[in-house]
Amino acid sequence: MKVISVQRNSKYENRFHPNMGRLRTKVVYIRRYFLGLPVQTLHKYRKTYYGEVKSCEDCVLSA
């Protein structure tokens, strides 16, 4: 087992943007792990229908 590792995980989330409305999309998280426990999220992004990669900071999570 490594002491420090970096893993990429994906999950589906609901996103909301005033111009687009509700959007269910796959969000990819790149996280740093220390002894198997998540320590820091390095980056998170999503792909659009057209294959573009966008940062998740332009869409707000809906409650």
C-alpha cells in the first residue's frame, strides 16, 4: 500500500445553471489520498454533450 496516492473517481451529480436548467452529468474527481483516506480534491471537471471538458465551478450545485 502506498503512503500517498492520487485517484480519479467519477459519479453522477445534479447540476443547475440559470441558462441551462437542471443537468444530470458525470463529474470526475481527482483526489489525493494519504493512507487510503481522502485528503485533498485536486481537480473536478465534467464533459459536455459535445465532448468539451469544463470545470465544475461554472455550474452551481442544486439543493
